Amino acid sequence: MTSLAELGVLGQKEKTAVMEADFVIVLLPAGKGSHVELGIALVQGKKVYLYSPTDEVNNLETTSTFYQLVEVEIIIGTIKELLRKVIDDHKQVQAMDD
């Protein structure tokens, strides 16, 4: 069993990891921790990839307003398609930095 103090330590580590990340990937369906990380990433101006294997992310009854922000890129499909998009974007950023 985890104590509240241990949860606090873990929460700090997760917060630091998001703040140090170049981008964040949120896998749907996501839990409350993932949504907190999404919020931290958005406040930090990070690129966010929101992945869903189905079109559920576009369901007006269940979607989040935050999913629709320009900083959030929605990827629907397979994990392979998500990885391809992230890798392609990373290559473009590296090319711009060279």
C-alpha cells in the first residue's frame, strides 16, 4: 500500500518529468493523472499528442474542451500511426535546428 507522502513524492516526479519533456503523449482512455499531466503540459506550452484508437475523442457528449486546443494534436488509429507522426515531427524539428 502506498502512503499519502509517497504519493506526493511520485506526484512531484511526474510533474517534473512533464515540465522537462519536449512533448507529451496522452493515451486515451486516460485517467485523472493523465489529465493533470495534460494540463501541466498545456500551461508549459508543450506540444501534446492525444492518441485514441477510436473516434471517441470527437464525441461531443464525452470529449474535453482541452482536447480541441491548437496545442493538442489528435491522432486516431493505431499505435504505429501515432509513433510515425511523433517521429516525423521530431525529424522536422531536428532539420530546422540544423
